[in-house]
Amino acid sequence: KISHIETGIAVKSIEEALPYYENVLGLKCYNIETVEDQKVKTAFLKVGDVKIELLELQAESTIAKFIEKNNGNGGMHHLAFAVEDSVANALAEAETTGIRPIDKAPRKGAEGLQIAFLHPKSTLGVLTELCEKP
Ligand code: ZN
């Protein structure tokens, strides 16, 4: 059983995207936060145990490049899994199985949680994030 899973979706504007998630899908946004480190603005919504993280492009961020590559549209950006113990341990474990990390060491993500990304080239094309349990 996966207890916590999160999907990151790139959007051009959180303000423009939220009415769809809130009014059409009936979800509630419970946190909006800018992660300066990653030059990204995030909004969080929840469906059961699944978290949806909307990522808004800010100039020069990887999200901006992602949207550019997707014909100017946003879309599914990454999948995150909460790890059982520490992100550092999970990262080390992934490396021993030949998975290539993007982050050599955990860093601080949204909601003050430790995160680390794994390279999509070694995760079957899906940008994957390891995340500390909330
Ligand atoms: Zn994420």
C-alpha cells in the first residue's frame, strides 16, 4: 500500500488553474507557497491520500522549460512518493540499484519537507520525487 503519493502538475498560472480543480473537480486548495530555492510557486490540493501539487512557472525555472517543451501547455510533471525513513537513505538505496539521481543530496521542498528527484532516464520516463513523510 502506498500511503502517500503526490502528483506534480505544471500550470501556467495557479490563479487560472485553481477554479478548474476547485469548482469543476470539487477539491480544496489548502496551501499556496513559493519555494524560492526552486523558483516555483506551488498550490496543494488533496483527494483522499493523494496530493495534487500545482507548479506555476516562474521565469528561469525548470517548470518554465517544461511548459516550453510541451508546446506551451502544462501537464503532468512528476510523481512523488513519501519514503518510509529518511530521504537520504532512500536516495542511497536507489543509487545502489543503479538509479540515477538528479539531487546528490536531499534538499528542502514545499511544506518544509526534504525532497530529492530521480532522473527520468532511469525511472522509465517519469520524473520521480522522493519525499519525507508529512
Ligand atoms: Zn512534488
